[in-house]
Amino acid sequence: MQIQAMSRVGGVRVDGLDIRAPLDDAIVQRLEQLLLDEGVLLFPGQPLSARQLADFAACFGTVQPHVQRAYQHPEVPEVVYMTNRKADGSFDLAGASRGAARDTRDGWHSDLSYDPRPAKATLLHALQVPDHGGNTCFSNVHLAWRSLPLEVKRALTGRQADFVYGGHSKNQGAAIAASALDNEARRTARAVHPVINAHVRSGRPAIYANPLLATRILDVPEAESERLLQLLFDAIDANDWRFEHRWSVGDTLLWDNRGGIMHTGRLDYPLDQARVFIRTTVSGGPILPFDGDPD
């Protein structure tokens, strides 16, 4: 197994490992440590079926079905399609907007942060990619947290925020993506989480409130909530903490959703071209608040 850095702020490329084959415990433990240390793992050029993707995901924990039932794989329900095409081949704006944005600042998020027990990890696999564009971008939000002024850190430590999938009036892209939810999912896809979390394994603080799903900080005036959220969203989107992956068919990305990394897709490709992926998530647990010294 060969490891190569994707950027100076996180992510590694893993070569020489067949993720379609059963993996022994030592290899899984090595991958778990890499995920903790680097946040994002890339496994290039290995075409996978939906069942193979789910089996690989199961190495890291229980595979979790997604709330977007409209995009479930018909044979492997714990896998969903991430696609910009409808069944008739026409463009699907709601599908294209799931996890992607024209302006990256609006799209950053951690998967399933609208759930009381968000995903531990996400796996995304490329089936069809456009000629250009459609990259997946990552932000190291631990480093973004460290960049904040001390008075902002102090104001945010211990605070909680609402996270809502459906009905996000301040983010048009989120509202479009949520338009495919059924009524039950729209009612239940909401949670309260820390604005700043401590990673469950490392304890590192990071920004957890994200522009796609966090609607307001609780127990502060609305104007102050909005001011603080905009400061956070600016920090997340800063180029200093960002890197991105240009997709090829057969690539698989695995990333940590427990705090420390946020992601968004780019909605910047030719819309007459298909962008089709399969995705699954590994079940996680509660998001822990950071209650340490912000100094």
C-alpha cells in the first residue's frame, strides 16, 4: 500500500490496495488511522458495483441508509445515486444540487448533519463524470477554527445551532436539493448540534456549523447569530484550508464526517453532460461539543 499526500492541508491517495477484495483487520486499522489523521482517502481507478461499495464501507462500521429515498439504488438500498439525470435522461436540478453548489461558500457541509447521529464517514464512487468541472472540494475546518479571532472562538464555544435539511430559507441550493424529500423525511431531517465540535476520536476542535444546513445559533439574538455564522462560513471557504479532487471514472473517495473536514461538490460543469456517482455512509454517533480553552 502506497500513500501520497493530496495537499498540504489534508487528504491522501492510496495506491496498491484492492478495495474490491476482503480486507484484513490490520489494513482496516491502518485506513482508520489515515482517515483520522488526514480526513480524506482517495482510492483511484477501481470500478465498483453498488454492492462492492457497500461491502467496502462495512469495513468501517454499519452502513446507513440515506433519507433521500427517491435516489436509492434498487438492489442495494443502503447505496444512493448522486446524479444530475432523471430516468428519461433529462437534467435533474434537485439531483445536481445534492451536495453541490455553484458558489462553494454556500455548499460546505458534513454529511447527515441534519441527523441527531450524523454519519461517521462517507464513500463516493464515480460512474460517469463530465469533461471538466464537477470537482469535490474539501476544507480543513480544524485549521479554519484555529484561524478565528480569539473573541469569536470565545463567543462560539459551548453554543449550539439548528441544522435543517428541508425548508432552509437562507440557502437556495439547500432548498432545491431538499425538494426531492418525501413528507416524512422533510419533517424529521433536523437536529441540534454544537457550533464548534470536538472530534470524537482526536478531541481536536473544528467548525461544525455549515452553510448548507445550519440555520441559526441558539440562545443568541438572530442578528448576532447571523453575524457569527457568516464569520464561520467565510473561514470555512478560505483558500488556505482547501483542496479538491478532479474525478476520473472508477475513483472512490472516503472522508471523515465527525468534524475536522467539510466538503462540497462544484456545480460548474456542462449541464448537458452526465455526472453520476454512487454513495453510501457509515453510521456515526452524537457530535461532541468542544468545551476546552479556546486560547
